[in-house]
Amino acid sequence: MKKPLILILASALAVQNCKDDCYKAPEPTVFEFVNASGENLIQNGILSKTKIIVQQDNGNGNFAGIDVEIRDDKKAVLKNAGLFDGTRNYNVYLNTDPVRTFNFKISSSPLTGDCTGYKIDNLTIENITWSSDEGYYKIVVD
């Protein structure tokens, strides 16, 4: 009788501990691609999910592809960018005529407090005209 009671008590404690666990993903990295006139290049059909290639530079010539999702507002979300402690470099290839490329760098760090996860501390874009708007980055593709 004591054995089943101990197992039930141990299970209850394990379930309680799981409720206390917390994970927060970093804010999403969102790009809006526009031309010099401000037209959204996804909305007008020049760019699509298959024409936006993002690679994370893992060093030593190794790269990992980053999934791109197109939202209803025709902005591109980079999936799982910023899920690390430190700085990572990324290359972006826009499969247009001609092909356009640019780079960006994300610095992120672990959250402090009750939840685990990461926060993006800084995002720097190079080799292309861009601006930061509330919640996304506007990339001007000439």
C-alpha cells in the first residue's frame, strides 16, 4: 500500500514542477521587402517564399538554412532566428533578376528571471538600405 502511495505522490510532484517551467521564444525577426517606391515586393509577386533564401553561418564553411514564412500582411518571418547565446551571421539571397544579397547579424542572450529562453539584443543589417519600424525591418530592394 505504501508503494502505490509513494508513486502517486512522486507523480504529483513531477506534474507540479512541470507547471512551474516556462519558456519564451525571442521576438520574431520580420522583414518587409519593398522597392524604392515603397511597394511590397511579396504583395506584387516579385518575391515569394521560394525566392527568399536565408542561411545562418555556423563557421568553418558550414551554413544552416533558416525557414521563411510569409504572413498575411506580406511580411517575411525568419523562423528560429535568435535561439542562441552570442552572435550569429546570416546571408540573405533574393532570387530576383539580378540576384540581390545582403547580410545581417543577430546578437542574443539568455533571459533572466523565471523563464528560460533567449532575447534578441541587437540586429544589424549590412549591404542594403533598410529601416526599422515597429516590430519589423523594412528592406529596400533596388
